[in-house]
Amino acid sequence: MTEEMVDHEAIQQHIGDLATLEKEFDALEVQILRDTYNRHLPLFRKRDAITSRINGFWPLVLEQTSSMLNFDEYITPEDGHLFRSLCSMTLSRPDVDNEPRTIRLDFTFEENDFFEDAVLAKTFVFGKSGEMSSRCRSPSLG
């Protein structure tokens, strides 16, 4: 193919058209995520109410899945004492109306010897340029 046969201007126009179309796909995916989360929210709350009444539910789940999901790299045997007091884990989308890709994980604990806060939270914020950053609510160490 020679340089004269390539219409660079037309190619640039098509690339621009594709970029615009990708933005439409992204907007639709965000709307689907928002709608899905809002529709599932009542079920998530019911499920949390049930699992939080099952003594030892979350410690068992973490124990059973730790090696399968490579949690072993991050959760040590010493952490087991803390996880025995874990009574609830929830995922929410605190900015669902504006940015539903931002998520917050809440870990609710019974009274324990490790910290005073009943809830530890970790939020993963989806930035405007598509990067994720995280922040946590620091526990009051006991």
C-alpha cells in the first residue's frame, strides 16, 4: 500500500467516531451498573440481615475461600483471632447516582481486643480518568 492511497484525514475521522462510540458504551455500562445495584439493594440488605444472624458465617466463608482466592497472601493465621469477631461484610456504592463504580466495603465486628470501632470501612474511588484509589477509615486501636 503506498502513502498516496491512505486517506489519513478519513482515518482520523473514523478514529474520532469510534472514540465517541466508546464513550456511549461507557455511559451505558455505568447506567446498567447503577440500575442493577439499585434493583439488587433490597435483596443485599435481606441477605445481610440473614447472614449476620448466623454465628461464625463470615469467618467460615473467609477460611473456606482464602486459599482458593489467594487470601492466604494477605491474611495470616494471627488474623484468625480478629476474624472470629467479624459478624458482617457489606459492599455498597456510596456515590451510585454520580459514580457507581466507586465501592465501599464495611466490615462489622463484635466487641474485640484489637480495636474499638465496630465498623472498619475501605472505599475504592473510581477517578475521572479511570484510575482507582482507596481510602480507609482508621480504627481506634484498642
